[in-house]
Amino acid sequence: MPIIVNLDVMMAKRKMSSQELAERVGITTANLSILKTGKAKAVRFSTLEKICEELECQPGDILEFRRE
């Protein structure tokens, strides 16, 4: 898939666990895991906004487009 999710990288930079981020964003750790592994078919802008707010980053810091 040409969309790469770099959520692990930002979480590591902010020293935040999956459990902590999921709680702060208001999603399950299972759904966060699906997003982190790139298996999600969609993400709500409201969820993306909360993730960026908690990680103090921009959407482009966690989502990347690469041509195949």
C-alpha cells in the first residue's frame, strides 16, 4: 500500500505507549494497533486530530505517501 503509517516513530519520539495513546485519544488499543500496522482502511479526521494533538505533531509526521 502506498500510504505508510509512521505512528510508531512518533510514539517513540514522544515516549508514549500504545495503551496511553489509545486512552488519551479514546480508541481501543486493538484499533490503534490496526492503524499502526497500516491495516486500517480508513481513519476519521477527528481521530487523526486527537492523535496529532496528543503527539504534538502534524498529520504528515505520521502518514506518508510512497509510490509503489
